[in-house]
Amino acid sequence: LKNINVECCSGEVTAILGRNGSGKSTLLRAILGDVESCGKIEIDGIDTAQMSHREKAQQIAVVEQNVPILPLIVREYIEMGRMPYRNMMSLNYGDNDKDIVSKVMKSMSIEHMADKRMDRVSGGERQLASVAQAIVQETKVLLLDEPTANLDIVNKYELYSAIAQMTRKRKVITLVVAHDISSVKRYADRVILLKEGEIMASGKVEETLTDDNWERLFGV
């Protein structure tokens, strides 16, 4: 990545598009602090490099491309999103944590998965559980790296709809690495086009996803 300078606003979904290897996932990892940066990443004016792991986990939630297969039931896996707020003296989650998990699962229509084991559900179902885990974390920033890669078209649109609604309702800053252009046009507010590690263009969807930019980015 080089010469990256971008501001993202609360209550908006920002989609990051580009060819394979253009730096999309690296940008998310830089925001998380997993990649060394000579620049600065701030949330509400606070440098994330000065935050503890617990503080950062209360600010940033992430959904990776590959969801780990753990020997837990789905509800237990989603409850892990509440860990940054859990009393470290207790092994259990509180009633408020469990209530938040139940509400998110209901809003995503995945209550039927609650007692299934994570290693016995489909790849798409694991992806839905991973997004639910990030949402229950109740952070200011939500990072999603190709969250619909394993989903069918119905679940894909339902998931993007849930993310967009949650983003606007809770004033979250949502960044999503995506390849599905129809979903981006339908649900994103802004777009960042990355080419060879640099921002080729950024702005509102209708201003950025033009034929000219598409040809410059993909050569088609």
C-alpha cells in the first residue's frame, strides 16, 4: 500500500474493490494493526496504535475470508464477540450479552442454527455466524473481507441488507471488501477503487463506479 489517505464516515457502508492482489485485504489488516504502517489510523481522532488489545476489540470488529472451524455450537461461537466486554473474573457471559446475541441471531434469521456445531454446518452458515459474532461485538468500526463468498444469492442479499441496516441504525463505520458489483450498487454508500496498492478513485457509488473507471481498473 502507498499514498493511502481516506476518511470513512459513521453510518455509511464503504466498499473496497480492485483486482486480486491490489491491496484490499492488506488495507483491512493495516486498520487492525496486523500490518506495520508508517502512517496513522485514527478512530474519532484517537490513534489505534495507542489502544490496548481490549480497547481495540471494543472499537473494531472483523469478519475474515476464512472462518475458523471450532468445536463449539453456533451460539457459543457468536457469544465470543462479547468477550471484550466480559468481566475477566467470570467464566460466563451476562444476561445482557446473551440478550444481544439472541437479538442479532433473530435479526439475521439464524436462530435455527443456535445449537448446531460449527464443524457440522455449511461454509455459508459459518460465514453467517462469523458476521453475527462481529455484529454482537458492538464496535464503532466493522471490517468485512468478502463476507458473502460462500453464500447463495438469497443469503447474500439478506446479509448485505442486515449489514446496511445495522450500519445506519447504529452509526457504524463499515468497510467491506467485495467483488459483487450488484450488491455494492444496491447497499454501499461509498466506494474505494484500489489499483496496485494505491487509491485509483473514491467517492459516492454513482460517481465512482463509472464505465471509464471500470475500464481503467479491470481493463474490460
